Amino acid sequence: RMVSLDYIRRSAKRNAAHSVGRAFLRALGLDPARYTARSWEHEAYAGLRSCMANHGSPMDGRR
């Protein structure tokens, strides 16, 4: 049983933030930028920036 083009299109739109989703959108003749929301980047990395910021070492206060 083959996967319908409608299913592939909906899946590609849902996964437009990923390279495979963008490739499928291009193959279907759709513009990936139209389906890629920039808000996911902020949400996905919100805690990471805080975690990776250099606020000093926990060992600095131990002398």
C-alpha cells in the first residue's frame, strides 16, 4: 500500500523545521519558508542559552 501525496504533504508541512521536511516540500513544489515558523527556534533553545552562559564556576566560592 502506498502513502498518499496528501499524507506526505501534511507530514512535510508539520515537519518543515527539519531538513527532510523541507526537502519534501521542495519536491512537492511548495516553499519551505512559508511553513517554517521561527518561533520553534526560540522555544527549543530557550533553556540552552541560559545553561551555556558563563556565570562563573560553582568552584569559585570554595577557597
